[in-house]
Amino acid sequence: MIRLKMKIVFFIIPISMLILSGCWNYREINDVNIINGAAVDLSEEKEDYVLTVEIVKPLAGEEFKLEADLISEKGKSIFDAVRTMITHSGKRGYWPHAKVFIISEDIAKKGVTEVIDFINRDAEVRSDIWLLISKDKMAKQILECETKLHYTISAHLEDKLKNKDSISKYESIELHQFLKDLSGDGISCTIPAVYTAKHGNDGTVPEIDGMAVFKKDKLVGYINGIETMNMMLIKDELKAGLLVIENVNNSNTDCTLEIFKSKTDVKPVMRDGNIIMKIDSELDVSIAEIVGSEDLISEPGRIKLKAEAEEYVKKEVLKTIQRVQKDYASDIFGFGNNIYRKMPNEWKKIKDDWDEMFPHLKVDVNVKVNIKGSALTSKPIKVGD
């Protein structure tokens, strides 16, 4: 028995040495270019890809500091450009720390499949890397912004994308989510739109607002920040946001409501032989700001404000749906996917014709707004004579 145990131990030890050697692919930090973000464009001749990567380099000194640098290279494919970078920089790119991947508008209009294939196939690129579509002429302009609130532009964009729930004017789309929507039934893809903006006298800064709308893998247009918030409400993904109700009760008083909770139920129903999407939304809000002298805090004032807020949200949601139907004919709301899940037999009948049916789909929107609080002030501020 003792001999058997000894044999087992001697057998396990060499196996463990091979399996548990955690640093088998260890690389010195000075031997690689640590990529924090990337942007891809078409060359001027529209024949090659131009890949620009933002790399981080540790600086020597008593304090730990990082410096950012940009490297651009052409290639017949993204992988070709990646390998060509090695011949010029002398180092391989290290992708696991890449936070964002920015795609130019020109490429997106032609189709993003080739570009997405590289980052999806490469073993080092993480599946949770964030995707962005550049509205600037060149995607690399985003990484060339002069104002850096972080050590890299990519890290700055990462913070914006992480905190999207506080703004609700764009969604954060990771690679795996885009691929899921791209291959899914009855839903079209969206990717947040980014552009450069002037920031006082300090130079340019990257801004994210609205979403790029896709039909299959091709960019067909954009929706703005307000329309994006409406889309998120429909998809039951709205976590926060602001509603600005202007001229409440024709009193020349504007009121800003802060959303802190929302719930939306979307259900397909048959009516006179046609499918109608029934959208029921409920929002819990608080009064964040009142500009004017109208009393919107008392019960009569709140009743008027509630009614106008409900009408405002309903009108904006309908307007967003109708614009997307008319301008893009792209089901970014996932109505088709909703039919697929809740009326599978009906979906089988209409699946092949959904692209033609979606622009004419009727919707029924109902909105309920619950005003839960008025911040710290119980009455509107008044100015004496």
C-alpha cells in the first residue's frame, strides 16, 4: 500500500509542475507594446486599412507614471497591419489591456464584419472590449485628442462608457453583445457614436453622444442622445436620465425631472389580424429643478406636471420609433425578437418578411409617471417686488 502511494505521488509531482506553471507565457513589459485602445480607418486610396493603436509606456523615476504614444500602420487586413507594426516598432502588440476599438464611418458603411472578425478571432483581445463608431473623418482623430483627463484617451473613453447609466444618452456595447445582436433574430445592432469637440482653450476632447444604427453589419445612420434614451426605455434598459418638461401648463415654467427607476413591458398583440406592439412604461421620478414661478409642488401642481410629463414621454417615444422606421427601417428596439420569444408560431410566418414589415408596424404606447419627491425644496423660489 505504501509503495502504491509513493508511486502516485511521484506520478503527480511532474504532472503538476507542467500544469501549474502559471507563468509559462510570461513576457517582460519592455518586450511588448501594451495597447490601451485602437482605431481603424481606410487609407486615402480606400484600398488598405490603417490601424492606429494607443500604447502605454512606464516612465523611469521614483514615482510610477505612464506615458501614451500612438503608432499607425497600413495593411491589406487588420492582421496584416498588426504584423507590419512589429517590423517598425520592433515589438509585438499586447492586446489584453485594450479597452476600446474605434471604427471609422467609412468602414462601418461598407460593413464591419472584416474588422470585427480580427478582434473576435485574436486570442488576446478580450470579448468585453468596447466598440465605438467615429463620426469624425478619421477614427484615429479620436485618439489624437489634445485634452487628456487620464493618461490615455482610451482610459478617458472607458470611464465615459462605464458611467453611461448616469447620462443615458448612449449605450455601452461590448464586442460579445454586438456579435450576439448581429446573429440574433428580430433585432438590429447599435454602437455608440464618438466625435471630437472643442474644450475651451485646452484643445479637443472625445465626446460620446447617441448611437450608430446598423442594418445587418452596415451603418445606415445615427440617433441622438434623446432618441437613445427613448430606445433604452423601450428595451427596459433605462436606469436614469433627465426629462425637461417645458412651459408646464402654459405658465412659462420649465421643470426638470430626474428618473431614478423605470420599468417597460413590451408585448405583441393581434388586432384585426395584424400584430401591434403594446408598450407600457412606468417611471419613478423626482423634481430636480423648477425654472419659473408656477407652483408644481402642491398636489394640483403635481397633477398637472404628471399629466404633461406622461404626454411628453409618450410623444417622444412615438417620434423616435417613427423616425427609425421611416429613415432606417432597422429594428433597433428588438420588436421582432419580442415576437420571436412571445409568439414563436407567428414569428415563423413573418420572419422572412420582417425587414419589410417593420417600417409599417403599429405601436401602442402607454406611459405612467410617478413623482416621488421634490429634492430639498418644498416650494418654488419667488422673487419679491
